[in-house]
Amino acid sequence: MTAVILALAVLAAACWLCLSPLRLAAAGTVLLIVHPVPTFALTAVAVLAVTVTASRMAYRSLRDGGWYLVTVQRPAFAVSRAGGVAA
């Protein structure tokens, strides 16, 4: 029971830190000053994870049908009886 309460307290503290960018930046700065090696290691792991995920998404997207920077969807216009195009 003590472990559950401790885990919930840690989770609540982490959520409280993440609610404010300033608090999160301050916590990151303190962590970087106090423990620089684990901070760099966690940063490297996070960068690697984001890079791998982005690469997989790009590969799958290109394999499935290619990328189109702009997709233009034009409405089907009806031909008017007056000879023009009705919107």
C-alpha cells in the first residue's frame, strides 16, 4: 500500500510539473545541474525514439501511396441552364 501511495505521489508531482512550461524547464535545469549524465542519456533516448518513430511514419506513408504537399478538392459544379456554371 505504501508503494501505491508513493507511486501516486510521484505521478501527481510529475503531472504538476508538466502543467507549466516554466516549472518543467526549472525541473529540467535542476536535473541537468545535479545529474548531468542521466539527463543527457534520457535526452539521447528521447531523440532516438522520436527519430525512429518519425522515420517509420514517413516510410509507411511513402510506401502506401506517396506524399502530396497540396491536395486540391474542387467541388463538382453543375452546368446552369443559362450556359454558365452554377455554384
